[in-house]
Amino acid sequence: MRKREQAEGLDWVTWMGAAVLLASVAVLSFSTLMELAVRGGYTDWRKWLWPLSLDAAAMVALRYWLARGLPASARRTGLALALVVIILSTGGNALEHWWQGGLLAAVMGSIPPLVLAAVALLIDLGLRRQDLAPDTPAHAPAAAPGPGELVTSDDAAPDVQSEACDEATMRPLRRDLSERLVQLELLTTKHPTPAPGAEQTPRQDPVPPGLDLALVKRAHELIAKSEGAPGFRRIGRDLLARELGTSPHQARLQLAHYDATNSTTPGAGADTKETASA
């Protein structure tokens, strides 16, 4: 508790010192710019507006730049305006002091506006830091949900459309999806049941898109031969692809088509290794 009170006392002293420093450099910069305005012909009440339009504009622009709730374009504009106004204020102070006392006076006169901008930035950052609760972290860990509670999140979902998709990553996903769609189409195809007494003809299963009829017949022969041979496992995808002269993707589709049309459970699946030779 005592450490917290000491920290608050230190903050109070710091803010008082910053306020005195801010007032001092503001008066120095304001008075110099007002003298420059008089030298430029503003001898009436308008001479007060010249320094006010520069120093006040710099502080407002700094606030816009540091505001987290504003759009990015507004913050960038605030930063650009702050830099331009600070340069104009520094140049005006240096010009007036150079006119009065030469190079040394110009260098000394350019310091107050720069210090004014830096102190204003420091105070603004300090005020924003105090806006956070001292006993509550900025990102407190969420409590564990109880039984039957729905877990929700306030975090914004990532913008997937703004991220570039890697073609090498998406190609296997699209290929796997197409294979699953073909298998689903084969498994859900309904064949008409012949009427009692009618002459039964061999069932002609539709060939899915992407498969050649001649290759389908050849693949069925190879698969049936491998399943009927004693001491052999079912022909695998890679060996079937070499026998047919096609890609492993086409061989996998041939295996799926054979399983669907013969209504048998594959012995080793479409992804088994190649059949061992005798």
C-alpha cells in the first residue's frame, strides 16, 4: 500500500513538472511567433492567431495520431499534419531569432517548439496510460466456463480473404475434396431392382467423370485378379497407377469405383502399399 501511495505521489510530482515545462516552452514559442507575426504586418488583434494556429494545431494533430479508435487514414493524416505544423513552428521561431541575433539565437529559438511537441506527446501518452485500470491487466485471462455454458469470444475473426492463398497448399485439399465427392456419388447411386421373372442383364454402373471406360474395365480386372490370387494382398494405388499408366489420383478413383460397383469391403483400402511380387 505504501509503495502504491509513493508511486501516486511521484506521478503527481511528474505531472506538475511536465505542466510547468509545457507552460514555459509554450510561452517562449508563442511570444516568438507573435513577434514574427508583427514583423509580417499583423499589428492588430490577429497577431495572437498566428502562433495559436500553429502550436494548437500541432497538439490537436498529435492527439489524432495517437487516438486508437480512429481509422488508420485519420491517424496518418494527423501524423502528417503534426510534422508539418511542428516544422513550421520551429522554422518560424528560428527565423525570428535569427533576424534578431544571428545563428546562435536561431538555434536557441528552434528548441522551445520542439520541446513543446515532445512534452505534449509525453503528457498525452501518460494520460492514456492512466485510462487503464491499475489493478486490471489489459488482457485478463478469461474464466473457465462452467458446465453447460456456451464459450464465446469477442476477438474479431481473422480476415481470411485478405490473406494470400498458397496454391501448393490448396491443391491437395481440392484433390481430396474431389475424390470424396466422386466416392459419395458412387455410393449413393441407386440401381433399379429387376422385376421377378424378368431377364436379368449385367448391371451397367455409370462411369464417373474423369474415368475412361476402357481403363475402368482394365482396373476392375487387375483388382479382381489381385483379390482372387492366393497369398497376395489387394493391389495398391501406386502399383495400379503404374499398370494403367495413370496418376495415383486416377488409381484411387478406380479403386473407389470398384468398391462401389462390387459392394465389397476393400481389403487394404485405396492407400495401401504396392502388392508384393512373388
